[in-house]
Amino acid sequence: MNVPRGDGRLSHDLDPQDQGPKDACGVFGVWAPGEEVAKLTFFGLYALQHRGQESAGIAVSDGSKILVFKDMGLVSQVFDESSLGSLTGHIAVGHARYSTTGASTWENAQPTFRATGHGSIALGHNGNLVNTAELADLAAGLPGSRPQRNRAPVTNDTDLVTALLAGQTGENGEPLTVEQAAPLVLPRVKGAYSFVFMDETTLYAARDPQGIRPLVLGRLERGWVVASETAALDIVGASLVREIEPGELIAVDGDGLRATRFAEARPRTCVFEHVYLARPDTYISGRNVYLSRVEMGRRLAGEAPADADLVIPTPESGTPAAIGYAEASGIPYGSGLVKNAYVGRTFIQPSQTIRQLGIRLKLNPLKEVIRGKRLVVVDDSIVRGNTQRALVRMLREAGAAEVHIRISSPPIKWPCFFGIDFATRAELIANGLSVEEIGTSLGADSLSYISLDAMVEATTIDKPNLCRACFDGSYPMELPDPAVLGKDVLEKPDGGTRPLLATGPGAADALRRL
Ligand code: SF4
């Protein structure tokens, strides 16, 4: 049962200058008889809040029925003791959303829910699919025996997969169970996906063959947990068992845990998780994210030294790399900027006067630290450059003698289709400008980026096993025509007449026009 509460408004970011990369969802699932699974899921999502701040939801099963509660806003805004207390059962899946396909509305909040021939299914998704139009055509062709249940309007890629899992039939037209349907449906799904889903009795988790987004398996004393990041296991007291492998499907119920493979693993995990997306206390492929970021800073200092008095981070995401830069360069480290951690986490629209304050809503300079200093400012990435331009201006106004910007990832020149909402190619400042020109555009005394190889080496993961497409344009899979990509592909006015995918060499050329 879906329980609508919100009015579909967006969660507004108070800082109009904040054009940084946006994450694309956190997922959490638990199977644990005798535990308060809704509360465990709440705290799991709480630890994953950085991955999506637009809406949150939890689905719970008591073995006979699934209840879904979701709304717009932060996890702590959506749930309270009362709502969590009403979600009783022993299986739960949860989701914190940042929208990539499908607008930020209540209808598109997750977990998605569909009736099946055997009961129902609820599903949460981290990632973004690239064959949405193809999946929409597949869903439209589902057998007509249960049209009303499985042909409700679909406005996001996740709900398409839910509809396909719900609507599969066997050779004689009999409805398949979710566990029977998953190995048939998942190989048809292309793009980035870490799915957690459930029927009335079983918790499932599946990861795309490239393993682009993270997904880990954890153990509770009385059950099992799956989550986007290891940090979400820590908060509920679960121990890390292992990563869910690319191309693997996990099922957990009263008979135990079953692991099967629906596709061969071709690992291309997202390098940007190491740079920015994941929490620093998370482990990916056995590597602690904080250590990778510190190492990126060290290598950045070796590649791009600066004659300066103080290294400061752009908090919080630039902090580990700034520590590494300071260590390797011998330049003292300091805090020159104070971040208001709660900006952007409100439904209140900023007034025009407040909008004009721009970056000051989010960051405020410590004048006593900055005045008269030659600064190295370390940040994780530059997307459009608006934030850094405002930052340089603010630091100069606060009395900085010089501002040298150092970035712990290479220039972002290509869009991401796998769950990170950078910008279109035309909006990326590194698309068409040299590093020197970007530095001039930002008003900095100097600008340098880490090299691709140094960033990759800092992760300790083999380069061929990493997606780094936003930096070098080498996408981990063939992409369809841009006409059938995009956030609103299912919500365009001509929604029912989309073309089939146009994959092939022409797709890359079409992509360059983005
Ligand atoms: S394009 Fe960039 S952000 Fe997207 S999955 Fe690949 S490395 Fe990650």
C-alpha cells in the first residue's frame, strides 16, 4: 500500500551557486526476524543521506503484506516514531533519492511498488539506466492478463524494472515469482543499478554486471543487511561480509541466503565514488575512501606544487585531499572556511536578498586565518565552476594575498549517464577551455588538477576495472542515442511514441553534441 502524504514539492537548495555533482540515491535492505526492521532501515538511510536528499521511503513486509511509506524530504523529515512504529515486519527495503530519470516528485519517490501474480514487490534503485526506452517498450508488451496491475503510468526507470519483475509469465501464461522473474529481467536492464527489492517473504539485491554503483552485504546477529555503503552497515551494528558482485543476485529468506549470477562480471566501478560520492568512512573494493582521498592530495602536491603559506580545504569534501596535500608539500594545513552543514536541507524558499548572498549561505571565510596569506585551496572537483569562482572572490574579499586552486580529480569533460547529475557537456567548464583558461575564468592565481593516472593509482584499484568516463570519455558500455536518454525520457509529451534505442557508432557522435 502506498501512503501519499507530501505535495510533490522539491527540496530546494538554498545556495543557487551550488552546482556541484549530485548523487543518485542510497539503498538499504534488511531481513531480520525479531528486529525492528523499519528502524534499522531508517538509520541505514540516515547514514546514506548524502547520496540523495529529495525523498525517502521504506517498505516493510510482515510475511503476508507489504506496506510502503515515502515522502519528499530528508529521511529525518519523512519519518517519525509514529510512522516507523506502523511499519512492522521482518523484511524492509529503504531508499533516499536524488532524481536522475524522472522528476523529483512524490510519484517518483521510492521504493516503487507493484502487484504481482503472487502478491507484490517493492524496489529501490541506486544508479541510472540507459535503455529506459527499450524497457518501456518491453513493459508495454507485458501479457494482458493483469493489465490494470502492471500498466499504471511509468515515469521513472526504476518503476519500469519493477513492472517488468512483477509482470513476467511462464510458458503457459502462469505468473512467475519475483525470484523466477529476476534472472529473466535483469540481463535486459542496461546501465548502472544496485537494486534492493522484496516480495512478502524474501529480500533481494542485485548489482549490474559492471558494478558501477556500490552494494555491500552485511551480517546481523539475527539476519542480513544490504546497503549502498559500508558506513550504513556500521550504523546498524552489522559486520561487512563482502561486496555484492557485479552481475550477482542475492535472495534471503527463511531458507537462508542464495547467491546466483545473472550475468558475467565486467567490473567498471565508478572512480568518482572514491573522489567525492561515497562517505570517507566507507570501504570500496577493500579500500578505505578516506585513505584514497588523502593519497590523491599527496600525489596532487607532487604533480602541482605551489609557493604558499597555508593549505585549506573546501569543506567537507575537499578535506582529506587537503590534508594529503599539506602532508606532502610541508605547507601548514588550516581551516579557512566554515560550512553551514544544514544549508540546502530545507523546504523554505530563500528570499531574493538571501539568494544574492550566494555561496555565503554555505561557506563563510575565517578572516583571521586567511588575511594576508597565500592560500592553496583544495577541492575534489569542478563542474560548472560557479562555486569556485564565488569562492575565490570571497577569499580575496576576506584578505587572501593569493589563491591557488588544486583539484583532486582531473577536468570533468563528459556527462555521466550512470547516476551522477553533473551537467550537459556544454555546461561543463572544462569542455572547451584549457586549464589555464579555467583558472583565469575563476579568478585564481593558479589552477591545477591531478592527473588521471595519479587519481586512479590513489584508489589502488586497477585502471581497467574503473569507470572514469566523465574524465576521459571512455564509457563502460555502448550508449543509446541522446534522444532516448535524459531525466524526462518517460515524461515527455510524446511519451508513448519514443523511438527504440539507436545504439552503434553513431551514438558516440551524437553524444559529443550534448
Ligand atoms: S561517468 Fe564518472 S561519475 Fe559517472 S559512473 Fe563513470 S566515473 Fe562515475
